[in-house]
Amino acid sequence: MVRSPCSHGSDFKKGPWTPEEDEKLIDYIKRNGHENWKALPKLAGLNRCGKSCRLRWTNYLRPDIKRGKFSEEEERVIVNLHSVLGNKWSRIANHLPGRTDNEIKNFWNTHIRKKLLQMGIDPNTHKPRTDLDHFLNLSQFLGASQFGNSADPLDNFLQLQAEAAQLANIHVLRNLLQIMNTKTLTNLESNCLLGSQNPNLFEGLVNGATISDTRDQVNPVSQDLLNPLATQQAPASDFQAISNLWARYEGGFGPEGLNINGNSLSSSCGIQTDQNPLPALVSDSTSPGISIVKQTESKGNPSNCSTGTPTSTVFEAWEKLIDDDNYSSYWKDILDLTSSSWSHNS
DNA sequence: AATGATTTCAACCGCGTCACG
DNA sequence: GCGTGACGCGGTTGAAATCAT
């Protein structure tokens, strides 16, 4: 393929733009628009290639660009769209007015990615991490926070072991819930896009038949999701679908809670059924979910995240789950559900 | 205050896609 | 159907800013 002169050694200037160059570009585009990027630099009196001009305009000079920090709402949208679309930055940017794909990509790589990694979630797959580094981090955290309270080294060791086991359990449970969260979202969004009239959004989750990952195992539904034009459905925007989905999702599981094999998980776990029992990926004061930050902070003192919103319920429920004498049965329920879901889709 | 390490983000590079002749 | 050129996208780079010592 023939490359544009921009990519191959040329006399065009590279590097940061000067205010004078910006002014020339803005002035030209205001007067003439930008129908032909290749011809534009010469006409505007710039010693830049068209590609460089286009980039500068779309990523920096465009008047409708929103500057400044990303809001929590924007962050939430990015995380959820990324879980569905992957690294399709331009498509994600379409749903965030004033934000460029480049800006979102940078924000993802510098902030969200790290946040998810710290949480134990693989930012590429939105699944729990299984790499050694993550477990080393976890053990370091445990060692730093709990070890060395007793004069007896054996006590310390046993204490550490017990607490490590308990925290690891919480961690695994959280990740399991996260998988269900992500996969259910994906599936539900598919339903939204396809105009499903399924009255029970969680039916698929319960019977294990619809849990799928759009990027691991692309089924016909997710193909439609990724390429709405391929379907006969009226085009629906990703954002609209996500928003609808989120709204329904945030609304909770309904009075019956989440049923597993006929047993209500939410009631057996002590989770109030009018609240969303799954944690949100990002902090959101209006959401009944729990933020990453809040989860981290609440490790030591769960009550810290109680601010009049129902957010504390999630962690309290987890604690009850772990503390309960019968919690092994809950684990069985959860693991049964999860394993059946995986096997159904593998 | 100086210096090195780390983080951020604007800009670049290379590839894929599409339109057009 | 093929070649060409332009545009757009995603990955990467590196200078500047910020932080830690």
C-alpha cells in the first residue's frame, strides 16, 4: 500500500504545535471547513501534513471538545462500553460528547486500567485476574495490614493464614459476582438491542443458557450487538442500550431476588432484594452499587461506606455471607451456578 | 534545591477500509 | 476486479509535568 508522505521522511514539520500554527489552522477551518485534509495545510499556510492537521483539529482544537477531568458518570460509561466493545475507542467516544477517542484511550490506559488491575480484574477481558502478580499483591496487602499483632510468632502465622483465607474468599466471591455482573450486562444489552420481550431478565442467568462473552465466544446475538447494521432491527445506539440496561440493572433484581436452582441467593445471603447486590465497577453516588474505592476503604471498616445510601449493604452482605455458619452452602450455590454457566458455554 | 523516577497525554506511525476512476 | 489515494482507527512513543527522595 502506498503510504502518505506523512509517514515517510518528508519536509513536513513534526512535534508539538505552536500557538501560531493553531491559529492558522483554526482560522482556515472556520473560513473554509475541512473537506480535504491533504490540501488543507498548503492552503492554510502550514508546513504540516494533512494527517497532522486533522489530528490536531479533532483531538485538540475542535470547539466542542470538553476539557478537564472525566466525571464518574463518564468513567462508568467508558468501563461498561469497553466491556462490550473492547478497544473501540472511537465508538466509545461517540457516546461521550466532547471527548475524543484519543483522550478516552489515554484515560483508559492511565487510570481505569490500573484501577481494574488493582481490583483484580483483567482490563482486557473484564474477568478476574489469575496471574501471579495479583496474588502476590494480595498477600503483600495482607501481610502489611494484619501481621505481627501477637507476641507469639505461631499465633501471628495462624492469624495471618486465617485472615488470608477469609479475605481471599471475599475476593473470589467478589470476582465471581463481577463475572456474573459483566456477563449478565452483556447478555442483557443484547436483549435490549434485539428488542427482546423476555419478561425475566435473569432467566438466562438462572438457567445458565445465555451467559457469554462477546469477545471470547461470539454468538449470533453478540455479533448483532457488535454490528447492529447486520440485523433487521432498527439501529439502536450502544449508549441507549447500555443506559436502558443500566437503568434496569440498577433497579435491582426485583422482589424475588436472584434465584439459583430455586433458592434465592439474595435472601439467603442477607442481601435486601430491593437493592442491587452486585457492585458497580466505578463509584457512583446515585447508584446502589459500591465503588472500587469504597470497597477498598471498607476492607478495614465496612461502615465507612455507609453514607445514607444503600451502598454499604453489599459489603455487609458479603461479610454476613462469610461469617455465617452455613456459608459453605452459599458457596456451593454460587460455585454450582458459576460452573454450570461456564460449562454451558465452553 | 537538585535529581531521578514515574505519570500523563499530545502527537506520531502504520494498517485497514472505503470511495473513486 | 484492480489500483490508487484519502481518511480513520488503534497502538505506541516521547516530551513535559508531576512526584518522591
